[in-house]
Amino acid sequence: MYRVLNRNILCSILLYQVIWTASFAPAQEVIQPECLEPIGVREVTAFQPELTGRSVNVALVELSQPGDDPDNDILDYHFLPNIDHQALENINLRNIYSYQNPQRQALSSDHASMIAGILFGDTGEDLVEMERPGRFRYKGIIPQASVDLFETNWFLYKKVLSSEHEPFDNDVISISWGTDADDAVTMWWQRGLDAMVVRDNVLIVAASGNGSDEFHSISKPSWGHNIISVGAARSLGRYPEFLTYLGPPTENGSNSGPTEDGRCKPELIAPGLCLGPVAYSYKTFVCDMSAESFSSYAAPQVAGVAGLLIDAARQNDLIPADDPRVIKALLLNGANKLIGWHKGFSGLDDDYAAPLDYRQGAGLVDAWNSYQQLIAGRYDPNQMDSNTGWDWNMVSLDPNYPDHQKVYYLPRPVAKEGVITATLCWYQYYQQEGIAYQPLPHNILVLELWSVDDEGRLLDRLDYSESTLDTLQHIYYQNVTELQVALVVSVLPRSQGLDGYEAFGLAFTDNQSNWLGDQLAGDLNADGIVAVQDMMQLINAWKSQKDGDMLTDYYFKEDINCDGLIDALDFEIMATQWQKQSAWY
């Protein structure tokens, strides 16, 4: 079945449900955490309530955190979520994997409890009472998923680096720790994790880093070719409003790419602050306000949405959409572009060699957009009635073979000023040598958008993505005039012939809403109003810029129109927004 649901229609349905249930529900009852509102999770579960993650197995890999007593840190082992908390007491826990040491007690941490709450939390019909935001029920993204808990060192040595691998049946792995080290041991397990994605057909999501550390580059393991790296969107306003209103990441709030070898990271961003359970109490919920944002809490939101999509693929009999490459393509293709999004570095031209923005990736994850592309169905030119869908397929690595190219003819013309997005994902492969992994030559796939005539002949190439470094390509194209179009997936020709095929996941649509966030572009200090402080910040940035030079770094928030220069055009935009306020101000 192929169907694309209009977001406005769904909102009307949800509004009717809210009005109908208002007389039966306690006053001010809401579902937390609010960070799930701007990423479309509630819209998906409202439309298909049976999506609870019940068909999905998730691994949570947690690094031991310092305890409250410095004298006992060497003995204590703080890596477990608080499964006695009312939000986690019904967690579908399969097993806990860690080193057993009678001298080192395994204990809960706030970090693990918060992440587990985002993913698996559920207070059922019980109401939680807090001064702000009032009375609420707490529900994570996939509360009925099966869960395995891993302590990081056990996981790395037993699951990643061991030469004897037991079958690994988890569908998604969520990781919210990292390092900037690039020594031999770090790269040893980094490549092992990358290889695990291919070997065990598992999707791995990892945090990019918080940006406030001594390093700002993408942290490992999210650095990996096959691993989805997640940055933290910029938080705006005060608690609890900052859980709803978001902007692009800032340098001190989230690590960003490119990686040292030039690849685009992160792939996605998500809210960095989130309400969640704590380690020391049965019923207390907190939102850590000690930093602007945390990629630690952004990563499980993307992992949860991935689990939601896998559950939807299985419950709606849409196999092989549960393949990690297809899920990754759906996640990236459904993302919202926030203020300042631009492929690669800021500039006037599109960057065909960089598929994503170096700070936002593909944008803010949006479960509803990705879900619509999933349920639209697998590409079938004989049955499709919309330009939305996905595919899992293979192309020959030999350009002399007829199947070295796949053409996807979209059935409907793309409307004038319509936007078509398409994302292509495949793997980097590794060869195992004992307990070490060596990368194999990187196969390069290319994604192109062409206009076609009534006979299906390719006419003009409208857009393309041709990164020779990444294992993904991404197109975000605004149409000038109504056109019939086709997407083309092919292999970049090489000087030597290659045998075999490359499998890929593809997602595409021309019918997607794009929530831009709640930040006025001229509100540089994110206090909710465009005022004198913002103008002074813009003037100072303009003064420090070399005359006539393009900005050499990626997105600068003072470059309001994102053309690579701080100039009169940016001042004009700020003037048109003068004294305007965000909704939460």
C-alpha cells in the first residue's frame, strides 16, 4: 500500500482527540519527555499506537560514570540505569553484560538512567507531579523493546575485539560515550565496531561529542563510516520550553565535522536536553541544565526513532526496510533542515562533493517524515502513485555490466518550487585478520536527479551528489518548474574493473514538511528577541572579518543569510526582524 499522509490532517485528528479526551483527563496532563515533540515521535505513535518497539532488540552500551564519593570511585561501577525507577521498572530487560568483580559493585548512574528513560521509559497510566511542567505521564520512544545492557569495556573486548563471535541479535545499538584518541588501540575497536554493522546486520548510533571539551572533532566511535553520528541541536529558552524550541548546533554545544579524512559528520542532530529519571530515586525526574546541550541525550533519540522504524517495517510487512542501510536512508531523508543548513562549508554554490552539512548533517531527525516514506512502500514503477518511498537493491561494480545503474522513475511531476530529497546509503567493508580489521577499498556510489521526457529518456541532470569519501549521498533540490524526474544510482567508474555488487538503501520524497525550528535568524544570542545585544554581536563579527573574504569555516550564526559573508544583507535581515520575538519569549 502506498500512502502519504498530510501533517496538517494528522494535526487536526490529534486536536480532535485532545478535545474529546480533555473532559476525561486530569488537568494539564501531558506526555513527557517534551524533547520528543519536535522530532515527530508522538505523531507516529498517535497514528499507529501499536508501534511500541515490541519487535525490536536494542543494546545500550554504557561507560561507567564517576560516583558521588571520590574515595569509592575505584571500587564502584556506575553504568546501569535505575531499573527500580517508576519509569523503568517495567523495562523488558533480557540481560546485563559486565565484568563480575565482588570488589567492584555495579551501580546506577544518572547518565544511563536518562538514556534508558528516553528509549524505554513508561509510567503507564500513573501521573507524575512536578512544579514544572505540572502533571504528566512519562513515555519513551520504544518502551516495549527488548533490552540488553552492556558495560563498555566488556562490550569492546567480548563483542567487538574477540576472535570468537557469538551471534549478535540486537537490531540497534545506542552509544553515548566517546574519545578523540586516534592511537592504535582506539582505531582497533573503532574499525571493529564499523565491521560489526556489516557482520551482524545491526544499526549503531553514537553521540558526536559535546563540543565543550578540549576537542571539537567528531568523537569515536561515532567517527566510523558505518555508524550514525548524532550531534546536539541548540537549546533555546528556559526549562521546560527549551525542550521544544530548537535551533542549529553551536560550536560549544556539539562536536562537528568534517573528520580528519574529510567525511561529513554528524549525520543527524536531535535535542540535546531532555527530561528523564535519575539514579537515586524511585520517582524523581530531572533535566540537567549544567550545559547548553548534550549529544549523549541526542543519540538515544535517533536510536529510538530507528527502532520505531524497524518496528513499523516488521509490523507493516515492509521487509527488507528493516535493513540498516534502508533505515539510515529513511532517517536522513526525513530530517528537517534548520537555519543555516548547507552542504559542506558555507558558500553561494552547492557542494556536490559533500553530501551533508558539517554541523547539522542531514538535519534534525523527524520520525514522522521518515515513517511516511517507509509506509509509502518499496519502489515499484507499476504500482506507485506518489513520489515517496524506499528501496533496497544492488548495483554491479563493473560499469560494463548493464545493471551497473539503477533508474527510479517517479510517477508524478515534481511541482514548481517543490523540493525533492533523496538519500543513498551503503557500507564500508573490512577484512578480519585475527582480532584486527583492515578496511577494504571503498566502493563509491553516485546519486543523480534527472529530468525525463514522456518516453522515460533522461534529459538534463538537475542535481547530483558525488562524495568520494562518504558512504552516503544526499540530494536536496528545489524545482524551478514542474518536471517529470528520475533518480539514478550508479557506480563511479574506476581505472580497474571490479567484480561483484554493492547493496544499498535508498529513500526519496517530494512531499515532506520541513519544520525550521523556532529561532529567528537574527536572534544571535537566542534570548527570544532580536534586540541591541544581537546587533552588537553582528557588528563585532563584521569588524573581525577580513574585508571581502569569504568565511573559511562552516556555519557562522552571524552570517544570517548563510552566503559565506557577513555583509549588508545580514544587517538588512536583522533590521526586518527587529524586536520580533519567539513564541516562548
